[in-house]
Amino acid sequence: MLEIVVGIMAECLEKPSEEINGSDEFRNYGEWDSLAYLSVIAAIDERYDYVVPLEDFRSCRTVASLAEYLENHVGK
């Protein structure tokens, strides 16, 4: 799941996936803004047919924590 989330982040932030690590706090990326947030939410919804609630998304600090959240919630 981490590899998938890295790919989603890379696509939404228009950033090479090699520059994204699981331990990164994605809100610290210079490209992160409200449009990036909406793009990530939309990409997750498109791929998994699941919308991450805002409060849950806010609780995810790192790329890996978002991947872990999705592992625990998608398809359940």
C-alpha cells in the first residue's frame, strides 16, 4: 500500500516518486496545498471507491501513516 500512496502523492504533487518517502510529513512538501489535498482525496476515491473523512486525513501525518490508514479502512 505504501508504494501506491507514494505514487498517488507523486502524481498529485507533480513530484518524482523517488523524492517521496514513507517517513515524510507530506504537509511539509512545498507543493502541498488545498488543491493537492483534494487531488489526493479524489485519487484515493477513484482507485478504492473510498473517501477518507477529513478528521481521519488530518490524523495522518506521514505518507506511511496514510498508507496504514488505507490498509485498515479500504474494503472493510
